[in-house]
Amino acid sequence: MPQKQRIHETATTTQLAASGSPGRYQVRIISNGVGSSGVYPAATIRDAVERGVWAKGTHVYLDHPDAIENETRPERSLRDLIGVLDSDATLTDLDEGGVAADAQLKVYAPYRELVAEMADDIGLSIRATAHIGPGQAAGRGDQRH
């Protein structure tokens, strides 16, 4: 039976490409496949985009809270808010039936130099709550999805 659990998904193929405007980046939020905390079917990504999970205005923070911060300050701190999604996520078709959720990111002025310098070495990760359960994906049993 699926259970509700917090997931922390680190994207290893995140695009962080400058879009030509100061502090604006085209980003890959997530793509289907095996991730660091589970398996993400194309249908799940497609459904999330259609439901507006990553809508314009979604906050983007510098880092995840640690376990203590998660308990004592779950609402997050403005000091860590580096920007927002500047567009609703859109679905991008990938090779071999894959999909990705992509969006524009607006980085606030105080963080622009930092992000610009680190852009080739950093990416996005997702902190969310999901209903997960055991399954099988890519020929591997007992995967969470």
C-alpha cells in the first residue's frame, strides 16, 4: 500500500542555462527515470506538469533544511529564498519516450553573481511529499515510485 513520505530528489541532469536576461535561467526541474530517492515514471512527471505542481511563483531556495530546521522552521527563511519560477513548468519530450519538466527561473539580484559563477556545477533538487510504494522499474525490484 502506498505511504506518504518526504522525498529529496537531486537532479543530476539539471540544465541551468542563462536565458539572455539578467538572473534568468532555463532549468530542468526533473525528468523521468531512476532518481536518488525513487523512480519517476513519465506519466507521473506528465501528470505533475498538467496539474501545475511547479507553477509560476514556486519558491526556489539555496539549500534544503537539515532535520532540525525542518522541525523548527518548516516554513523556511527568507534568507535562503534565492528566486522563483518565472513560468509554469512545461513538458519537454525526450528521447525514447522520456519527458522532463522545464521552466524559467528568476534569481533575485543578491544571488545572481553567486548562481552565475556556480551555474556549471550546481543543479536543482526537489523537496516534496509523495505517496510512494514498492514496485519494479528498469528490471530492478523493490524500487520506490
